[in-house]
Amino acid sequence: MSSTQMNGELSLKKQDDQYSFLAHRRKQEAAHHKRLSNEEFDPLNSILTVEVNTTELCNRTCVFCPRHDPEVFPNRNLHMTPNGASHIARELGRNDYRGKISLSGFGENLLNPKFPEIVKSFRTHLDSNIIECNTNGDRLTSEYAKSLFDNGLTLLYINLYDGAHQMEHFDEVMRDIPDDKYKYRMHWSMKDHGLILNNRSGTIDWLGIEESDIKSLQGKPCHYPFYKMFVDWNGDVLFCSNDWGREHVIGNLMQDTLMNVWFSKPMKKIRRRLARGDRSQSPCNGCSVDGTLFGKESFDIVQEYENNNRKEVIASC
């Protein structure tokens, strides 16, 4: 077998289309709840993922992203700092957070000039958690990749937007990194790779999503605010990772406790509405996301906690 053929087979093993990506996420979710199943009930175990937006910059203008129109979502030279990341990670560690850190968000992570230090900040306080990163790879070099893993990164997702030819380039860039440390996510063909794109809560409209498609979701619950916490570059916590307009800031993880933020009054109000399938409030009323692919166990944990609290209040009256 030629070296070209061998490299091609290795690249295929590292590819992650949407079907295998969803399967991977479901395995992570199942493992999370299995790991905690015999432990004392803790409502914070509902948090599967803390997604972190480390920068407000991106070097691309992808048509499926709000950043394709700078009037809708302009680039801003704003970044999370290593100190800010330490505040967040310390609070998570203080609460024995067991879920995953996803460094993704609204920008390109590698444009944050302190990004390797941010990875290190999370690893310092969360020694056993999965820490993942998404990148378009445009600024990725072999040396930079090594620095990310040296600072504690678990898994790197390299999102490929231009075509299959990119894999040959990144095979060379990642030649010294073990294969199980990174995956390619193909984004250049929705048809071939089963990509499920959404309209980012109505901030983009090119996808051909009809109003009837959005209305069909009315009456259907959404699990996002039950299992995923989205932390912005400045510590603000949004109720949902699809709230690109930042309409609902429910707290700040650099200034408050994890418990206070996750169960804040604004978050409780949003959850009650979405639990009964009421998507009438913005931005949910313009969102095309199903919202039930993940998070059912987390949904149940939060509901149990809230129901027990209501019973205690009634009993004390």
C-alpha cells in the first residue's frame, strides 16, 4: 500500500460527519449520567456541557453563520482572558463539575491571542474533565496544535469548509498528534455529510427554512436550557447557545455562583415556558432548532429539583 493510500485511510478514520458526530455526543451524554447514577442527587449534574465563547473575532464569513453579514453580527476585538477563564473554571471546580468544556461559541478560538493559556486555565482547575475545541484551522500550525495539547486540551475538532482536499493539509499539520486527539468535521456538503443547519434563532434566513417549519415546533419542549450552559467572553451566561442576539443574559459566572446562575429566576422562567412547549417569546419564536436531540435526562433532573422545591415551599406555608 502506498503512503498516499495509507494517509487517505487514516483521514477517513478521522472524519466525523453529522451522523457519527451525533452518535459521539449521545455516547458522551450516556457516559455522563451513568458515571453519576450512583451518587447523591445533585441538580448541577444536569449540566452536560459548558460552552465557552472565547473571542468575538472570526476570519471567515460563512453563509450559514450570522457573521456572514457584519451589520447583523460584526467582528469585535473582544476576548476572554486567562484570568477570566480561571474565575469560571475555579467556580466549576468548586462545585465538582463533571461535564464537558466546549471551547466553541461565536468566534474562531485561535484568534484569541491568549487561547493556549485559556485552555491551561480550565485544565488547572478541572483536571479530569473533557476539554474540547472547535476551529476552522486557518491559523493552525503543528507547533500551535502541540501547545494546545500540552496545556490540557482533550480533543480538537477541525471544521473543514472548503472541501476534501483540506484533509491532506491537516494530516501534515497534525502529523505528530495522536489520531484519537482530533477529528475532522466536514461542512462543505450538507447532502453528503448529513449536516443539520439551523437559522441561529432567526438571525439568518438563507437556509430555506419556512415559517411553517418553525411554527411546527410550537408545543414541543426544548432541552437546551436544561443541559447546556453558554458562557460569553466576559462571563455573561446566555440562556441558550443559539441566542446570538444576547437577548437573555441570566447571570455572570465571573461574578456569581454556579448554582445561583443555573437556577436564577430568569432561567427558571424560561425553562417553565419551554418545558410546556411554549416558544412564543423571542428568540425562540424564530428558532428552527428541534431542541430534543439531547438532554432528556438533564430535563428530568431539573424538573425533579424544581418540583421538590415547590413542595418544600408549600409545606412550609
